[in-house]
Amino acid sequence: MFEAARTILKQLFLKPATNKFPAKYAPASTIGFLDSVAKGELKMVPPVTVPPGFRGKIALNKAKCTGCRLCIEVCPTGAIEFIPEEKKVKIFVSRCCFCAQCVEICPPKVLSMTEEFLLASYDKYADELVVVDSGELPGAEKEPDAGAVEKPAEQS
């Protein structure tokens, strides 16, 4: 009992380990709030910096997905489903636990974790919470154009 009381007293004087919500009042829609911030209509209070290695909303480059389904096999929450007609996957962010196991196992590296973290919504199947295609992934290496001919380096 003494140990518990000592821990509680110690924690009273520690700084919070989390960031405050980046708006003075919670908005009706976080997506609308983020859109307003992007347009410059609103500002985040305070601006939230994302630490390195942060695991936010998952992104998918659908064009490069091979449909191997390894991500589905390792997903502990069943957040990833296979679309048989397209031989591709879709991800339900509301089910995701942000463990990044799918990112690590993906052979063609078409999945990545973004810095997006304001994902709350009243509808767990809202368009912004179902990832079907995010396009080119942030930080992805560009592949050379298949039709381009590479010139040999000139020798001096």
C-alpha cells in the first residue's frame, strides 16, 4: 500500500506524456478540421510535431500491390481484406492497431505508415477510414521508366 501511495504522489508532479488535442475545442469532424488547417483557415494549437518512427494511418500503393495476401496473414486485428475481383487489398483503419507488421512483411513494399494521426470519426466505415489506394507512398523510391534507355557513363 505504501508503494502505491508513493507512486501516485510521484506521478502528480510528472509532466504529461501525451500531446494536448491540437485545437482549443474538439471539432465536430477531425477530417474537416484537418482540411481547414491545410487551407490555412485554422491553426493547430499547439502545432504537433510527429516523432521519428511514428506509426500513423497506413498508406497503400494499389498499383504496385501484387495481391500476395501476406499482410492479411499477419494482421492481428483483421483490418485488411482481400478484394478478389481486383486481386488487391483494402484496409479498415478503424480496426487497425498500428503495429506495422503488414508494412514489414510486404514483399513489394506497397504499404507504409504515415504521419496522419487525427483519425476519429463517428462512422467507422467512412471513406477516410477505408484505405483502398493512397497513390505513391511518401519516401518511396522512384523506379526508372521502363521505356527509358540508360546512357552509359562517359569515360575520361
